[in-house]
Amino acid sequence: MTIGEFARASRLSAKALRRYDELGLLPPARVDAYTGYRYYAAAQVERARLVAWLRRIGMPLAGVRDVCALHGTDPGAAARAVRAHWARVEAETAERRGLAASLLDRLGGNTPVNTDISVDDDTTTAVVRPHALLAAALSERGRVREANQDRAHAGPRLLAVADGYGAAGDLAAGAALAALSAVEGLPAPGGRAGDLLNALEDAVHRADAGVGAAAPGSGTTLTAGVWTGSRLALAHVGDGRAYLLRNGDLVRLTRDHTAVQARVDAGELDPAEAAAHPDRALLLRALDGAEGGPVPDLSLHEGRPGDRWLLCTDGLSAVVPETELRAALTAGADPEDTARALLALADGRGGPDNASCVVADVLPADSARTD
């Protein structure tokens, strides 16, 4: 089949086919030695259509390569990879839905999401029913490091982990969490989501300045969430991670700000290569007090009773596979025991780094606290 015929059969453009050939994702069956013209075999149409479908649902090229490789040998694993990707898409959609609801509330006076509606004759009342968090934080030095430069916090509304680095990394991580403490009670449940994200972003900038003042020459990562009673607002800088466990499915909510992750996103490395890459800890964003400061990733996630949040530093996520994280999170233990179990997994792999985590459960509305 000529490239034109193959493009029509696969629903991929000739330009896309040339790009996928360059990436080694969909090489032609034959290339004319004189003209460079590409020819494809009819048997390649199914793989090409799979690539087209995966790209249509927004899967990055590295993920497409993984699914295609698994499709012929382990269809179940390929299906799980697609399911995990779509779970991330749905989480991101839920985040945008929350921001849209905030904008509608601000612009048009619409009823906030996550509310109960009561109707009494001619009046309609929206009552926000906040849920409480039951949370625990744990941080350990590990077996190799001489000191623990991680910090972790679990309060009624603020969840945070920070991974300091440099000569005064412990001071940097501590300064970052101290600056965030101002948002512990803000806003009150039912407040506008946009206002909350703005306040959280301002707190991250204050944290960056605080790190620069307390630990010049050092820095820290930061992954933090503020709970409003119905949503978790996340701010993320660095290679810490946040996960949501819902109905047994574990969804990663953050993306690493590392040089290796950038290469994965560009399709230059697959996740397996990235996990073993010598530069996997090279950060592209961190809090270090430098002029300008980093731009945090901000997101908003709806919380439901039965949800479980996990925030952790890379001392846990870099050595423990997500399958094992999920197993520990679904084992049924309370947040404190679960946090201990998670860090025990990192220790069991040699404890090569400081490791910290926060585990938080969303409780039913009648368990909510207002303190």
C-alpha cells in the first residue's frame, strides 16, 4: 500500500505517518531506496488504527508506544494502561469542572456543586454539606541518608509534603510548610474555588520567598492540598506526587517537574527507561527563592466519602511501584497504619532516600468538623 492508501485506510494523515515512522512507532514495511517513498503492508492497518484511536483520546506518544507493544503480547495489560490513562483524563476533567462551577458561581450566581437542595414553597436553598478528613503524616530518614530533609503535615484542612535538598534542605522544607500554614483555615467550606486556588498560589510564592530567606542556596519540592469540605485544591512544584484512590482505582493527580519526565512527555523515553534514568531526580521546578519563582501546577478535585488521598515525596514513589501503593492503600487500615505500611515498603527496598507521605480519608458529612 502506498502511504496515501495507507493513510486513508488507517485514518492517519501522511504527515502523522511520517512522524510516527521517525519515532519508531509505526515504521513502513518498505522504503524505496531511490525516492524514499514509504510503502505499508495491509497487516499494519490494525496497529495504525489503534495508534489513531489512542491519539484521539489524548494519550501521549510514550503511552501509545507502550499500549501498542502490549497489545500483541498482553491485551489485558494494554487495556489496563488505557483505563489508567482515561482515569487521569476524567480526573483532569473533574478539576476543570470545579473551576467552571466556580466561574459560574461568580458570574451568574449559580448554585455551587456538591450541595443539597431543599425546596420550601417558593424558596430554594442550597446547603453545602462539608465532609471531614481523617489524615496522618509520617516522615522517615531511610537507611542511606544521614539526615531527614523531608517534612510532612496533616491538619484538618492542609495536607503537604516537602522534600528539601542542599546543605540546608531541612530548613527549606520546613520554611515552605510554615508559609503554607496561613491557608489552613481558608476559605471556609463553600467558598469560591477560584479564590481558594488564588490563595494557594499566593501561599506557594510566599513559601518560595521563605525558602530563599531561611535556606539560601538550598531548595525544596512541595506538594500541598487544602480541603474545603467538598474539594481538595492542589499546588504542586517538583517531583512529589499526589494520588486519589476511589472505588479501588488509584489515579495520579500530579506530573513530575523533572528533565526525565519532560523527555517522556515528548516521546523520547518510555516510563520504564525514565524510572532507571540517572538524571531522573533532576528538577525543572523547585522552591529555592530564585528571582521570578516557579509556577506551581494548580488543580481542584472533588472529594467524596470513601475517597483516600495520598501525598508523598519521591523517596516513596521512586522506589515503590504504583501497584504496591494501591495494594497498601486498599488494605483497609486507618491513615496512620497505612502511612506506616507505605514507608515500610520503601524501607524494604533499601530506604535509599528520605521518604514521607500523608494519607487522608474523606468521611461522611455527619462526621465533619468545623474547627
